[in-house]
Amino acid sequence: MEWKRVVYHVAVVVAALGMFLPLLYGAVPLVRELLGSNPLLKSLAVIALGWLTAYFTFEERGEKVTAS
């Protein structure tokens, strides 16, 4: 597996976990300690960085489909 694909997959997972950080904020003390007083802004930053990293590391490997 190429390094860009690995970075892409990790970035997608990080962005997906970032969506649930505000929910985990109330249940997991470690997340509460990491996010501090404003979890929404920090989780939005994690989501944005994850999706931007995924966007710039994505490489389309599909073959071109033709009608003939």
C-alpha cells in the first residue's frame, strides 16, 4: 500500500472520529481533558484538517470505462 493511501485512510478515520468528539466529551474524561472548554471548535478543526488531508492525498486509481 502506498504511503498516500495510508495517509488518506488515516485522515478519513480521524475526520470521522472528529464528528463524534462533542458526544464523547461528556462521557470520556480523557476527551474532556484534551478538548478543554470549547469542544465544538476543536472538533470542527479536527474534522476540517482530516478532510483536507484526505482531499489532498486522494489518488484515483480506477481505470477509464469506455462504451466499447
